[in-house]
Amino acid sequence: MKPSDEELVDRFRSGDEDSFRILVERHSPRIFNIACRTVRDRNLAEDISQEVFLRVYRFLDGFKKECRFSTWLYRITINVCFNAQRKRKEEPKVLIPSWEVANVGSNPGTPQLEDESFSPQKTLEKKELTTKIKSAIDSLPGVLKMTFILREFEDLSYRELAKVLRCSEGTIKSRLCRAREALRQKLEIYLSEGL
């Protein structure tokens, strides 16, 4: 049976450096995925992932078991992502092609091949819609965007989101409702056209 994150933290605190490596291997795909979806720049997402785990290493002694390790890790990830976005606010965006973001957690950098049963027209329409959806998500205000990404792409529960973002479950539901409504308004014209 695999040790829990909290057991690995205890082992690391007792001097077992290998435990930290296991934590990084266990969580780095998800952290990279969150960073990729948030900043939409593969190089910056890699930098963010490294910064997250540097902070985890530096502050792991301060981790208290009042919450799960993953909750604490997501908080750090969110803070590093927001800091990175603030720093590059004036810089032009470099968008990641849709195939690079798809299932990045399972095997980063591996293109996801299209189902050949789709016609070229359907494939083009799907890519256009994917681009519109990503653009709409990118246009959400920071906290709405992060809440939406963690819920819809990382499948965190309302309770987990409330702990990660340090607010009530009601606030999480309200943010998600606002994010979904904003996306619906931005995408309504494309969805009604059948794209």
C-alpha cells in the first residue's frame, strides 16, 4: 500500500529525502496542468511548477495537518500562479496549441490525436470551439478563473475548493455560478451557431 502524502511529509521531516521526491512525482503532473491552464504558456508553467516545489521544500516544516497536503499544495500553486500572472500582465500572451494542453497530466507534451472518423470540417469546427472556450476562460477574472479550473479540470469538490481558496462553500458556488454565466454569455453565439 502506498504511503499517504502526510506519511511522506513525516518521513521527510525525519530525514528521508526520498519521500520528497515521491511527493513531487505524485503531484507534479497536476501542478503543471493547473499552471498550464492558468497561464497558457508551457515554459512559464514549468517555471511555476518548479517554484511551487521549491516553496514546498522550503516551508514543509511549517505544514500543519489541519488540512490535507494536497490542499496546502494547491494554495501554494494558486499563489505562485497569481504572482506569475501579475508579473507578466503587460507581456503578450503565447497560447499553447490545444493538443499540448489536453491530458497534459498523463504524459506532458504528447499530442492527442484526433479521431479519424471525424471529417476535416468537424475537426476544424472542434478546434475553433476549443480556441473560443480557452479564450473565454482566459478572460475570466483571476479568482473566478482559478475556481473554475480547479473545479472543472481538476475535479476538486466544493469543500476542497473552500479549503484551498479559504472561503465558504457558498462563496465557491457563487464564484462558479458567475464564471459559468460569464462563459455562457461569451460562448452563446458560437454554441447557437453549432460550432
